[in-house]
Amino acid sequence: MCDISGRICLVTGSSRGIGKALARALGRAGANVIINGRTEERVHETVKELRQEGIQAEGKPFDVTDSEVSRRCVDDIEKNIGPVHVLVNNAGMTLRTPASDIDDSEWDRIMDVNVKAVFRMSQIVGQYMVARRKGKIIMIASLMSEGARPGILSYTVSKGAVRMMIKGLAVEWGQYNIQVNGIGPGYIETELTEPLRADPEFDAWVRQRTPAGRWGKPDDLEGTALFLASDMSDFVNGQIIYVDGGWLAGL
């Protein structure tokens, strides 16, 4: 039931980090993965790497914050590669700024990437899924979809919005056999969290606060992604599965 052979999976922000790990997992399960990112060179390097592993992969570099370009690229995928069966909305960003110092440009940038672009990609791909009466949309949420931490208010607000977007789309599109769910990673070892891991005090806090006693790895998210992309999750809708080593359980 976890076989997704032949399905086309578009993973945004998948030229590195968590997105790359999820694309690799879906590809190993038989999917044709579409690698996306803003940097063309990095996208093509990732495609080459995955193909060397025997994974069927295509590259589609574009900026998800540009709605017109996103629509053209999705239209091109649907026309020339095939129907997008699974969309993984992974592209996102964070900025660490005290709430009193956040300016309009930072606020707007976070919301454009983490909220508006996520909705637009869901809408663009979702229109095709609605017409086909079938599809899977997987959002990458966050521990900050449920809680908060000092210094990342704009990120926290954006991930709270993603939480409600999952619920809203699941309620609206469930009638079309479309499942919209999320993965909530805990503290994961990626390039983006490298500065946090390099801080001895923060690193110790994460390890002590997480019942598993360690940072997560991108590979830890693979099983959840495969479950949500496969037929095994056909009656799961509007949910976030937190892969956090037990972090939220300790609140």
C-alpha cells in the first residue's frame, strides 16, 4: 500500500535539506520526483545526484513566490511530464528578529514565502487535482505551528497560518478525494539549523528538551512523507503529524 510507483511528486524547495530528503524518499519508493528551487545550478545538481541513485527525477527551477511563473511551470509539468499526484509544499524561510524590531519588509517576506506561496502552489496544483478527483498535498508545518519561542514571531505566525490552511483545504477539497495533511518536523539537522547547533547552550537545550535526546535527521521524516503520499492515508485529512522525538509531548 506504500507503493507510489509511477506517481509524479512535486517537492518545492527540494534542492537541499528536508525537501531533498523527502524527494529522495519518494523517489526510492518509485515516484518520479520533480525537484524545485530558485537556483538552477543547485536544482540540476540534485537531479543528477538522485538519478545516479537510480531515482527518476526531473528539475524545475522557479521561485514559488512568483505566482505567474509558478502557474506556467505547473502547467508545463502537467502537459509535458504528467499529472502531479503529490505536492509537497516544503519551501520556506525563517528570520530571527525580536518582535519589537520586525519591519514591514521582513514581515512581508516571511508571509510571501511561508503562507502566500504555499497557498498559491496548493491552489494551482489543486485545481488539477479537483478536476481529476484525486490528489495528495503535504505541507511542511513546524513545532511553531503549535507553540512559540522568542525571536521568531513572524515565522511562528506564518506556520500557525499553515496549520489552519491544512484544515481549511482539507475541509473544502475532501469531497474531491484530495487529502491535505502536514508534517511537523522537530529540531532537524540541516544547513539552516547549523548556527543553532553550533551554539552550545541552544544545542544542549534541544537535546535536554527532546525526549529522544538528540536532534532529528532529515531521514527521520521519510516514513511520514511516504505514508501521506500513499494510499495508506486516503482517510487521513486535515492532520499534522509531528516528527519531533517527543518534543511536543513534554509541553
